[in-house]
Amino acid sequence: MKVALAVAALSLVQPAHSWYPFECCSDQDCEPISDAVEVPGGYQTHGIFVPMAKVRPSQDGRYHWCHRGGYVFCFFAPLAG
């Protein structure tokens, strides 16, 4: 019974990589960030400009990016509303 409850509780926790699209990170290279700023035409974070073409809606209301080095594969931003 305790094991079943533990498994059920763990199934409610959705790690971030479970919702990142495969084409963005291949289950790596993605992480939440807290210092993104919206600028004309996109976002600025960690000294890198991310154009709106790479911005997707975040599923947890936080900023995330998928990157390797200075190249950004995808960027996730909270929906305005």
C-alpha cells in the first residue's frame, strides 16, 4: 500500500524535461532561468538575444531555455494574461 501511494505521488510530479519538445533539447540542454527580459523583437538573457521566432509558451509559468554554448534552440516564456 505504501509503495502504491509513493508511486502515485511521484507520478504527479512532472519534471521539466517531460514537457520540453525533443527538437529543442533531446532531453538535455534545457533549464529554467530567472533573468530573462522582454525586449523589442524577443527576449534578452545571459547576454544573448532570443528572437520571437524561438519563443514558445512555458508550461509552468516560468522562463526556460534550451541552449548549448551561445546557440539557443528554444526559449519558453510565461503566457501574458
